[in-house]
Amino acid sequence: MPRLFFALQPPETVSVQLIEAATPLITQLQSRAAPAANLHATLCFVGAVEPENVGRLRAAAAAVRGMPGEFNFDALEYWEKPQVLCATPSKGESPEANALSIALLDAIVTAGFTPDTKPMRAHLTLARKIRAADAGKVSWPQILSPGFVVRFDQFVLMESSRGEQGSIYSVIDSWPLYGTQQSRITQ
């Protein structure tokens, strides 16, 4: 059964540059960088969805309206419990992304799904399986200067699956953000 979530994805060129900028720290932390194609900011985690219900989930998402926006990922943080290195926006969240996250959550619940209801906290996971002892040798947060501005004008439905090297994330649908007008793009 596919595990699905809605997200904002940086352009691949930005993801590659961000991973390259963090590589010295990732190496110091004795970890391995996430694949650039995996970078995303989760808007709403839905979880396991029966294949016959994916169409209903897509229909709920297609009705959501949102505005384009941006993040400035300018800090690197270690999150102890999940043992990850993340790029985060030090100046706070994007109001457009927060509104989109809430609208998606409402639409998905109304459609009969039970997503994770934690509020969005924008981050891009750059590396996993970082030991606390290695992270303890670094002063947090680390500043990225200049930061990486990620503009978003669409949101995506992604599937998480397990591969030999860890999680693999695949885009299965996308919707543009225009505010009051929206047309659909399917991949």
C-alpha cells in the first residue's frame, strides 16, 4: 500500500547546490547526503492509502487553492529524535505554505482520510542516521550564507517507498498554485 504525502519540491538545480553546500558538514557528521531528487518540504503527510482511494485523494487536492510563495533556507539544524540534518528557514515559515498546508489538511479530512495533523515546519532533510555524538561536536544551527531561496508555484503528491539505499520519493501528481484560479497538471 503506497505511503503518500503532499509537498513542495525545490528545483533540482537548487537541491543539488544545497546538498553540495552541506557536503562538508555531512562528511564531518559521518553521514551520507540524501539524493537531491528526494528533497521536499512536507505540507501534509497522509500515510498509507489503498490504491482504490488514490483517485479520491487526488480529487480532494485538485479542489485546493493556494498562492505561490518562497522560503529562504538559510540554516542547517540537527534534529536529534529523527537523527537528521535539515535545511530550515531561520526567519520563519512562509505564510503561503502554511495556508496551503492547512487547506490541504482540511480537504483531505473532509474527503475521509486521517492525515497527520501536526502543523507544517518547513525543512529539507539533507542527511539521515546522524549519531548524536557526532552532532554534539557541532554548534547548532549552522548558518548558510547566502541562503537558498526556494520559490514554489505548485504542490505535489509524492509516494514514499523503500529502496536499498533508503527511502525513495516519487512525484505522482502535481497542481499549480495561482490563488483563485487553478488549472491541473498531471505527470
